[in-house]
Amino acid sequence: MATTLEDLIQAGLETADCEKSNNFAATEKARIANEALSDVYDFVVATWEEYFAHSADFGLDAAHANRITLAEITSGIAPPPAYPVAVPAPGDRSPIIPNHTFSSTVSLTTAPQYFAVGGTSSFSTSRGFIPPAGRVLQINITTALAGNDTTFTIRKNDDETGATVFVPGGTTGSVNVTEDDFGGPVHFNGIDDVMDLVSVSAGGGETGWEFEGYTIFQLDQPATDFFKALGLTKTTGGCHQPIDPLPSFAARADCDGPRYWIAGQYLTIFPLDCVITDTFTLDYVPNAPVLSIGDVLPVELERWKELITVVMGIKFMTKRRQDTSDLERRQLKLEQGILQAASSRRTAVRPLRVNRRHDQIPGLGWRSPWRR
């Protein structure tokens, strides 16, 4: 049965013997649970790092100058281009979604009209559409009929933005407005920012129209889940070559072959004066998960659930200014068991030696017919 964050919190409170007598707020209990999860994760990763290993393939080109963000490696998505973008240019690493499409036929009216994404009707109020995190690069309106001057605007949380298209009365055809004409970036956070396309008469009288519109939308780059590098491999023509890290940043000018260096949010391949077009694989350990109410503990951490609840209980008791020595001894015992299990698992099998004076195959006696 899956363990939820609520299950962890309840177990931690029971470990601290305060499940019925505490005044912790729900947000504080969730924070303490995630702190305990992070502490245990760091300990376990140091002991069983290969158990959590992930791999991500990436390539470099002249535009990267042998330097790439960890977020681009782990997500496959490049950082968004700088504002403003005059001509949207979709690519494999720069995802653009031209699928915020609107269309409708509207009778004569002076009231603002709201349009639903993918819909064919107009409404008098917001449709509550929350787009993914990103920004609008372009808005296009194609009219088949416009009875009066009309302004089409992207609204954010029902506030007008600079993403506006003006269509004169009687005009038919297509009009594009790109980000460099917006007067500022039109960005949506992907959480609670509501996006609407709204039209309104701009000529002082009633207007009716038949139109189709769409936006071109640049997705944000997700945050990286990178925590710790395990190794880098270069693949050329089907051959895999391990790449060593630099022993120190000062040694970057003395490379006798490819070396890598991770600093901040960047991975850099040295020497910088070589053009690298190979494919690379970064083996790494991801960050500790951060759980929200209703989230489930990742299955790879289920086996250490008892240690998580003990650490959580220590934190609860520390907040209540209670003695934690018993739980600390229990924590130490659990950690020693993890270390011992890891040590036993890593014990190498004795290699088979050639020309030994006794048999190495169990079950075969000294007089084995295989013996020479």
C-alpha cells in the first residue's frame, strides 16, 4: 500500500508520542516531514547512490560553446530566449505550442466577449483557462467579417496585457503581433494565472465578427532535479568513453583530453577550443522529493520509511523541547543497519584464479577428474 505524506506525518507524530497532543499547523507538519525526508535521503544517497541513479542524454553544438545548463540536460528543454522575440523559432530544445486556438462568430454587441481555448462560442466572463508556465510570443487574428473596429487582447487574470491586435471595421485577412510589439513580456506562471482572449468594440458602436485566432506560446524551462553527478560518458560512433571530471578548476588549461566541470547550474566540457558534437550521457542522483498533501512517497524510499518517521519524531520532539535521546539511539541503530547492509552488498565475489593447487568449484573433491 502506498504511503502518503499524511501517513508519514501521522507515523512521525506517533513516534514522538504526540499524535493527540500537539498544536502544529498543517503547513509546519508538512515542512518537518519534508525536512526529515531530505535528511534521510541525503544519508541514504551517500550509502546507496547507485540505487537512485538517473541518466540523461544530451548533445552540444556551436551555440552552446561547450557549456550547458543542468536544467537543459535533465529536462531536455533549453532556457527561453531573451525578451523580446521578433520571430518565434520552434526547435527540439525550445518548445513552442501554437495550440491556444480560438474561433467564433459574434453578433453585434458592445460588451466584451471572452473566448475559450479550442471553443467556438463567446462568453460574457472569463473561462478560467490556466496555460502551462511560459510566455506569449505572438498573437494572430484572422477575420472573415468585422462590422466595426475591434480590439482583441490577451488578458491575464482579467487584466489587459500588451498582447493586443487592432482590426479595423470591414477588414478581412490575417494580422500578427509579436512579442517585440507587446511593450513587455506576457508571462503566465502555470499555477494560478488565468489566460483569456477578449474582444471589444473599439469604434464606439456595436460590432460583430467572425474570426479565428491563436497564440504562439514559449514554455518555460523546468527546474533541474540534479543533486549529485555520478559520471559522464561520451558516445562516438557507438563507442562509449568515460569522461573524467577536472581535478580542480585551475587545471582546465592542462587537459590532455575531454574533461568536465560542474559549477552552479552549468556543466562545461574542457578544453573550450574544441568543437564537440558527440552525444553525452550524464549519470546523476536527483534531488530529494518534496511532497505535498496527497502526494505518495516514492517507491524507492519505502524501504527506509521507518528511519524517516524516526527522524521526523526527533524533529517534532525538539520543537516541543522534549528529550530525544531514545529516538536518537534508535536512529543510530537504523543507520548502522543500513551501512552494514550496504557494506555486505558491495563485498566483491572472490575472483577465480588460474592454476591454483586446489579446486575452486564447490562440490568437486580434491580427486576431481578436472584437476590436472
